[in-house]
Amino acid sequence: MEKKINVDQLVIGMYLKQFCGSWMDHPFWRSGFVIQSQKEIDAVQASPIKEVWIDSSKGLDCVSDGSSQRDNVSQPPAAAPVESREGADVPLSPPVVNRRVAMSVEVHRAAQICAQAKDAVVSMFNEARMGNSVDAEGVNKLVMEISDSVMRNANALISLARLKTADDYTYMHSVAVCAMMVALGRQLGFVEEQARVAGVAGLMHDLGKAMMPMEVLNKPGKLTDDEFAIIKRHPREGHRLLLQSGSVDAVVLDVCLHHHEKVDGSGYPDRLSGDAISIYAKMGAVCDVYDAITSNRPYKAGWDPSESLRNMAKWSKNGHFDVEVFQAFVKCLGIYPVGSLVRLSSGRIGVVVDQTEKLVTPCVKVFYSIKAGMRIPPELVDLSQPDATEKIEAREDPAKWHFPDLNELWSGLDIMPV
């Protein structure tokens, strides 16, 4: 039987089925485990979570007077009567009304989600290395939070997830691909459930890297042919791990196995081509490559977002990506994605801080005058407005200008990267 109890009633040996509240309010990224230490109980009780669901069929029970089956453990009485349920699913959180908000509004929430999502993925990879199965409920909660943020403003979380350290790359890459898969799914007309499944696939697509040798995975230089052959095994390893977990959606399995396939048949591991590659795997390929080339790596600096899209457009024409999927991806991010450095017709330089309904007229924060050769007070310019007198003349190479605070300028955050 499942029961809702006060966190003060928790004892070692109980099976903690579910937390009552957002996953961001508690220190565990997963639920559905037996409490094995007082440290775990202390962590729950120190969080904002006040109630949890336990399953007495899988662990110790708790009765309404606050005591448990464990005779040698005394717990204080519950603050409220114990509520029971038999196999009923409790909503993970109250329904969220999602309306698009400005980048400046969502970016702070997105930064919090990024930080906690990274910790969750680190835990997931560590558990995979130890041979433990993936906790589907924990993954779904995480994707729900990411999906809600993307609904409010896709640019916030996607852009922040791009700002990762070399040590965080493998984990934050999964978060970034998850967010992009959700946004791309919506752009392609997926219903909410389909978009979230795409997000789960994005989060899990690189799970096989948990089984790769760390010295190869984190090598600060070009891989040898032998090392690359090892890395190319990660799709099959991830597929194997997910199969062992059981009850994993077929879409998630497919994206994990086939996100490195190319429409011209030159990808791996199965050299699939054209329509033999699912729409989800084609989406995974685009999202995976975009985040990889825009992120700083131990052996190279990430490319400017706008430059990355230009290069990917060339690769798409050469058979790397599905053309329609890639075009939808560009519509998600804009011709000049958030973080792109641009030159305006006025001779000022700015950084894209948000998108508008028109792909080529984003919101730009201008901060440098080419004519004066100096920084100027930052000014937000919405190029989509009818009274806008400027337009983007060209993309600028950040490496040429060396603006040290570029990320802070577009994000409005002081602590970067995430």
C-alpha cells in the first residue's frame, strides 16, 4: 500500500515512492528507492519538502500515530493524518500554465534548472557505471521541468546549457540536447507528449558514454583512430543499458542508438540512410551536433551560434542532416541565435539576447561603437519593431573582438558558465 506521510516519520528501511513537490525542492533527482541511511533522511527533512509517498509493500510501513514497523526507531507523530492510496498516480506537480516570457525573465529560473539538471545527469551516469538501472520516474520529472522552461522561453535554457566547462561537457550536453529536442518537436508540430518523449530521448542519448574510458572521453586533444573506434561504441552501449533498465520508450532506444546516423548513409553504427532513419533520430543528430560545435571543448573553443548554423546548413546540403528537420531547427533558434555577435547598420556591435516572431530581426543588446572604437552604454534594440531604424548587416567573429563579458551581456547573469 502507498501512503502519504510527513517527512518527520521517515525511517531507514522505508521505500520512498515519490516526493510531494517539485523535484527542484529536494536533494534527490530520483525517487523510488529504499532509504538506507540517516543522512538521506536528514537531507529530505532539511529540504522544503514536507510530505512524501512511501510504499509499504516494498519497505517498512508507517501507521497513523507516527510510529513505524522498526521497533528500535522512535519517530515524532505526524503533523497530519496519514493518507493512503492503492495504485493511484498522484500528479507530479500542479498543472503549469505556460506563456512565453522574456529571456530576461526566464534566464534565472533556467540557470537553476541547468545546475540541478547537471547534478541529476551526473548521478544518472554514475549509477549506470555501477550497473544500476535508469530511474524512469526521475528522468520524466526532470524532462517535465526542462520542457516547461522551454515552453516559457526556449532560448533561455538552450543558450545557458551551451555554456559549459570542459569537465561538465558530457553531462550538460545531455541537458542541452534534451531542451533542443523538446523545442524542435514543438516546431515540427508534435503534441505535448511526443515533444516530452523527444526530450527524454535527448537526455538519454549519450548514456553509453558512461561506459567509455574516462581517459578517452576527456582527452584534451584529437582522438587516434583506435580511440575514436572506442567512442563510436557508445550508441550501442547506451542502447544496451536502456534495454536492461526495462520499459524504456522505443523512441528513446532509437535515438540513443541512431543519433549519429546521416541521411547519406555515412553515419554509424548501422549506416542507415534516408527514410530508414526515424524523425526522432534525425532530430537527435541535429541537436547533438549543434551543441557539440557551439560548446567549448578541451581541444577547441566553441563556434559562434550563428556561424554554427551556417556550417550546419552546408553539411545538410551535403547529406549530413535531414533538410526539413534542419530548417525547423533554424526556426527554433533563429537565423541569429541568442549569443550571436552581430554588426548593425549603424556601425554598432551587439549581441543577440532574444528572438522575435521574425527570424532575421531579433532583440539585440548593443554595447560597442565601431566608429568611436570604444564601448558604449548597453542599449536593448528590438529590430522587429515597426519603428526600428537599424538592421543586422553581418555576423561578427567573437574571436576577433575578445569581449570578455559577452556571455554576461546576453544572459544578464554574473556567474558563467553554468
